[in-house]
Amino acid sequence: MSREQIIKDFRELYIGKNPEKLEKEYYQKKKKEMFLLIIAAILIVILCVINDWQKSTLEDNKILRKDMESGKDEISLQVKGTDGEWKDLFLVLYPKEYSESELEVLFTEACEKLPDLIRNENDNLDKVVSDLDLIQEIKGYPFTLSWESPDSEIMDTLGQLVSSQEEVDKRMELTVTFQYDNWEKTYHLPVHIIVQSEKDFMYSLEESIKEQEKSTREQKEFYLPDVVQNESVQWRYPPGNTAIVLGILFSVMLPFISSQKDKEIHNQAGKRMEQLQESFPEFISKLILLMEAGMNIRGAVFWIAEDYQKKQIKEKNYLYEELMYICRQMKNGLSEKEAYDLLGKRCNLTCYKKLSGLLIQHLVKGGSSVLGTLREESQKAGEEQKRQIQKKGEEMGTKLLFPMIIMLGIVMVFIMVPALFSFQV
């Protein structure tokens, strides 16, 4: 893109700023960014070269085999012979194979670690009160593990306790088989499973409460037991759902309330525009009346704003609030021409923009024709107001149509029901 085009774009985008200066700053910043990008690219390339060189170097021509879990390793190599040329070579490297003695050492180590690996949430295997995690492999060891439970009615081969209606207090041995290729060895792991029946506990609790309630019927207070089956218990009322219901209600209502607030602000803005439109005929009539009485435009505008301020009307009128604003601005040094232009822009309606143009034109050119023009605008504003009132009446009639249909249905019911009953008689 050419520099002339850049300058043109800056002139359109940044109003009131020097486009040549912006173009100069833009290219300076661009050069710095490009310089930093080039430096960063060079550093990345250098790091990649160093990394590739380090990876390509074989220390003592040694390659480490992967473990059994990863399987075989396919490696691309290059070799340089007596001719001095590097040639490509593809090597398939299988995992390390363990000897009988190595497997025995690893087996002993794995058996020592096994209780901590499978206890899951239990403190130890001497008191198993929840499920065990009977793992199928141990990280760092080449074995595959398979499990057997001596009593499948208490614990399955995955280590999960089978639900029972009776208490369980049993010592048994889990059998785990370590496998590696054709090598296989078993290990017996003692566990102590303790499961208390929830049904028996609740049954005892209910019976205890029934007996205590029966024996204390002559007393005003009833005390719940603190201890059941040598276990301390705590009591509370079931938590209510009020918080949940309110939480759901609030989560639904808050977005709705937020959107309603936005809608309310938008509606307020719409009402402001409607009020400005409705207030225009009254304002221009007052302006004409005061100018005919001998006031100039500035004096008439100030008189209308001060009259509104003296009356202290509770309901805000946006037009007169705007007049008070431009009067304050004129007192602070804003020119009359700029004030009328500001009024047209802030009201942002065609009638006010046209009025603003007429007042500014009168200030610039002078003459007495402005009164005639204002009378014409007043007449047009009155006709427009009549059309708006007629339009609102038609809209109101449409809105009342549905309630009128409902009322008609109710009247028909009152008429038809007695008539039907009279026919039956």
C-alpha cells in the first residue's frame, strides 16, 4: 500500500489530527516491530540448530532401548564411512529383554510396593473398609498383573467390595499373578476386610429410639441417643430445599432483571424522543409569542428556560432541560450560534435540526423573515402532532381489540348458559 493511501486513511480515521505525523509514527513503529520479529526469528533458528545438533550426537554410539510398554522403537540414523559421506539408515530397536535373575529382583521390588499401590482410600490392608485398586501393571516394571479373589461374594477381581446386608469381618489372601512373556509367578497378598452393615446399624438405631420414646412419654422433652452400638452419633433436621429453590429462581431471574433494566433504559430513551417531538409545537409557539413581544431569540430562549426552572415541575421535560443546558453553556462563554447547533444535535430530530438551522441563519444573515418561517414550522408541527395523536388512537384501538373479544366471550357465556338451562327444564 502506498504512503499516500496510508495518509488518506489516517485523515479519514483520526479527525483533527495531523495525518502526516501519524503516518511517520506508524512507519517508525512498524520498523521497530519488524526488527524485533527478525531478531526473534534468528534466535529461534539458532536454538533449533543447536537442538538438532544435540539430538543428532550419539554419545559413545549408545541408544537407550524403550521399555516393554512403549513397544519397539523405529529410529532414523545417518552413518559416515571411510568414503566420508553421510548415508541414511533405518533401525528397528526392540525393548530390553530381562533375564531370570533380573525378573526375580524386579518381582521382589514390585511385591514390596504393591500394598501401597492398591490400598486406594484405605489406610492399610489390615483394615479394608472400601474398594481396593487392583492394578493391571506397575509403572517402570515389565509385568502384567492378574488378580484372583478367594471369595467373590465379598470382593471381585477388580477390588470392589460387593454390597452385602450382613457385617463382614474376614481375613483372606488375594492372589496376584505376575507375567512377562513366558515367565510367570504368583504372590499372595493378605487383606483384612471389615464392612459394617448399614441396615443393622439403622435397625438398632430405630429400635433404640422406639424404646426410648415409649419410656419417656410422660416427659415433655425427648432426648435422642448420643451413642448407638458403641458409636457416637450426631443429629440434625434434614436440610430444606429453600436455598436450592431460591438459587434456581435467582439464576433464572437475574438475567431477566438485567435484560429488563437494559430494556427500561432503552424505553426511557424512546420516551425522551417522543416527549421532544410532542413538546416541539408548544416550544415554537412560545418562541414566536415572545419574539412578537419584542424579545430577541437569545432573550426568548433564556426566558423559557428560566420560567421552567421557576415552576419546578416534578415531571422532567427533556426539551426544557436541554434549553437550560444550552443557556448554562452560553453563560460560560459558548457562542449563540454554537448553542443552537448543539441543541439540534442533542435533540437529534428533524424538526429541531431544521429549527437550529433557521436560528443560526437568522443570526448570520439577520432580517425579519424568521418569524414567518417559524409560524410555518409551528403550523407544520401542529399538523404533525395531530397525525401522531391519530396514530396513537389507532394503535390503542388495536391493543383493545383482544380484551374486547374476551369481554364479548364472557357476555355470551352469561347469556347462553341460562338459556341452555331453561331449555333443559
